[in-house]
Amino acid sequence: MLSFLIYIFVTSITPGPSNIFILNASKNYGIKGSKNFIAGVLTGFLFLAVISLVTLQLLKNILPQIEIYLEIFGFVYLIYLAYKIYKSKNNTTNKTYSSFKSGFFIQILNIKTLLFFISLIGAFILAIANNQITTIFYMILTVLVGWLCLLTWGILGSVFKNFLDKYDKPVSIIMSLLLVYSAISILM
């Protein structure tokens, strides 16, 4: 149980596409102004949890054969997001961070989250859960911890807005490099 919780926390709190986009949203619009976007990301996280669990149960025999394609897609997607963040300017007129739909789609296209759930289910949940109720309990726990970590990034963006605005370009470069690192780690 302890290694399960550590894995969930560390994977959820470390920088990834969703965390970085929530940070930028709350930096630009505050928590209130980006609440629809954040709700979309959180809903997308829950959606991926459910889809991953169902898919793993249905496709557990062919998953190893398609895993490389998921990894390649994830790598390309994260590089694209890194480029978008690098090229972005501190622009509060961008409506990307105000839409539930954009938050939801950014999250469900986030291959890091999908691989997180697949790894979590395969390595931990199926190994320790002996029935459907226990499996659902572990998934609910996973989603709650994930949501808390995502919301932490939103709070950080709002609290450190002035600092992030002052050092916008260096912060964008660091966030882009973290996404590149995430992309490379998918292929390792």
C-alpha cells in the first residue's frame, strides 16, 4: 500500500502537461478565472482512469503489442506541447485556459496520464486488488490523490503569479524542458 501511494503521489505531483497547463491557467486567470479549464482537466483525469481500467481488462492480451505506438504518440504530443509552451507569450487574452473542453482534451490526449494509469493498474492494482470493489477503491484513491496534486499546481500558479510573470521566458523554457524530459522518459 505504501509503495502504491508513493507511486501515485510522485507521478501526480511531478511536472507534466496537465500540471504545467493548470499552472499557466491559474497564473494568467487565477483559480476562479480558470476553474472551467481546471474542471476539464480533472474530469479528463477521471475519464482516463475509467477508460484505462476498462481497456486494460478488455485488451490485456494485446496491450504489449500496441504499447510502442502509444509511447511514440505520447512522445510526439509532449514535444508539441513543449514547443507551444516555449513559444507562448504571457498573454491573458488567450482563451485556451478558460474552456472546460480544452482542459478535458488536453488531459485525455496526455499520454503521460494514460501510461500512468496503465502502469498503475498493471503493476499495483491488479496485483493487490482481489475483487472488483477493492479495484474500484484503489482507482478512487488514485483519482483523489491525482486531483489534489493537479489542484496544488493551480494554487501554486495563482500564489506565485508575480514571480512567474516577472520571469515568464525563463519559466517557459524550464517548463518546456520539463515536458521534453517527460517525453524522453516515456521512451526509456
